Amino acid sequence: MQWLRAAVVLGAGLVVLAAACSSGHPSVYTGIPSSTSSSGGEKPPGFQDGRPKFTCADLKPPDGGKCDCIEQDLVGEPPNMYFVLDRSGSMLTDDKWTKIKVVVANVVRALGRRINVGVTVYPAVSSGCATGAEVLSLRRGDAPQANDEDGPTTLALIQAMNVGAGGGTPTSATLVEVAKKLKSAKGKTFVVLATDGAPNCTSTPCTAAKCSLNVESMFGCTPLGANCCVGDNVQACVDDDGTNAAVKALKDQDVSTFVIGVPGVSPYADLLDRLAQTGGTARPQKPFYYPVDTASEADFTAAMKKVAAQILATCTFVLSAVSNPDEINVYLDDVLTPKSDADGWKVEGNTVTLTGATCRRVLAGDVLDVRVVSGCPTVIK
């Protein structure tokens, strides 16, 4: 059912660490060179071979002492970030499905305990138009692990997404089931949905104007030709109203839906704009959804970081405790940011506040991973 298309969604995080240093301060990172991914694109800053480069073991003062990091939770409950990932046949093009799986795993690693995470993929593996199936129930992200290993949530997510792409795009039916699962979720919940085409797998007849075969000129069909969505091909009708209704139902139970448009979605840009507006997450200008410009890991990551920023980005971090305000350091995507009231960060009581351009970068989604580390003398600009 190669004519059936799909949808995906994703989503900047903070890990707070306490470190016991013998003396000195952490090495100052002047920047992290990007490396080339297996798919030909550039790795986002802070990642190497799919993992954050910064680990607790990197916190070594000049005298060679050791900093043993222990995570310290922020005050407050983390939001629920629930990924709804389209694995339809069209996601095989340019290896989009594989790249999305890699990027989602990277994002979940970076956000760590800043989120609760869950995943549904669709269609279910059982058949081409089967309603999507939850492969990872909501659970807390991982604390930093020893030896840069993946924690149980990340490992479970990787295993859960270890399926290929194929089939159609039963978006509305899948979102209806997702709404049922999220109804009892505690705290603020967001759905991250991404698609490379039109929702379909419907039994409702349509005109040629809403037949994806005609819209995309597939199998000899043309936009101005005879309606190709008749008989067994009715499933190729664009399920626009049904999907919009499903997004509205989520919004009615206080679940906002972020929409990411994967390459291939351009014929349905107006529909994705509509879904973003209904989901309460529209960008200030068109496209109202979050576009992925090319099928590269770098562009997928950039879109996901923008979404994550809308969910998580803040310039104010309330810590559970600060034993010594002169032993606090802040990292943005593994790069040490010196303390500065003008452009860096400051600490007042148990609150760390990012300032100036540093704050603006986080709010814009240019930074995925923010880490506040205590236990070593503060580096000041």
C-alpha cells in the first residue's frame, strides 16, 4: 500500500547533577566539533555516535581529581511528551523512518528525567491500515548512567521502535486510541505528531480533490482526471476532517498536539496547518506546523528541538537544594557557559536563571540539553 502516507511528532531538557570535586573546576569546553552521521548529515552539537558527549566522567578538575555526579531532581513534575510516530510505507523514502528513530532516541537521552516519555507507532505491524499500537507506555526519562550507558527507559524505547516501515496512515483512528490512553495521565501532556503526507485508511468516500492518488498524480491519476478513490481505493481518500476531529478531542482533554511535517508533506501543508491550529501549537507564521526541510538527521533534530523548546524551554531552574552557590556550573549542549549577569547565568537562593543571549538561545530551541552541575568552583566570565 505504497500510496498510503503518514505522520510523526517529536520534541529542550535539563539534567541537574551534584558533583563532589577534590579541587579546581571542570574543564571549559570551547565548542564541540560536529561529526558526520552514517546517513551523510551532520550530527547535532553535543552528540557523537548517537550519545551525548558530556558525561559525569568529564568533570575532572586540573589536579586530576574526580567528580562523582549524582542527579538532583528539579522542583516540580516533568511534563509528558508522547510521540506518535508514522511508520507508513512512504517513510521508507530517503530512509526517513530510520532517521526519525535515531533522532527520537537522541532527544530522549538528552532530555533525561526532564520528561516522561511514551510512544505509539502507526500503523500497527499487524496490517497496512491497522490502528497504531503503543510500544512504550509513559515513564520517566533516565538519570545519567555510569560509563555513558543507556538507561532503562532509553533502552526500552530503542527496542520498542525496532520495527520497519510499511502500510498506510490511519492517523485519526490512532489519535483516538492515544486520547484514551492519555486520559488518566497525570500532569501536563503533549502529543508530538509528525507526518510525511496525508492521513488516510478511511472508509468515507471522497471527490478527486481529496483523493491522494489524484492529488499526487499516482498510478496514472491526475488532479483534473477521474476520481481514482473508488471501490477498493476509497482508503486513499484524505481523512482530513476525521484527523482534525481527533486532534480537537485531544485538545478538549487539555492535551496539545505539535505537528512536524516530514519531507513529502507539501501537497498537504494546509491540512497540517489546520491540525497545528486545532492542536493549539501553531507557529506565529506559515507554515503553522514545524517543517523538516530535508530528510537529514540534522534537519529532523532541528525541528524536534524547536518543538521541545515549546514544551520544556525555560530560563529559570529551581533546584531542590544549593549547598554552596559558589560551586555551581551550567552547560548548554555540553559546552560550559561561564557565569554572567549580562549573558550567561546567575544564582539566587535555590534558583538558577539564564541571562541575555544564553536565555534567548534556549527559548528559541537552539539548545536541547541544559545541565546545572554543583560541587566544583564556578567559572566566571
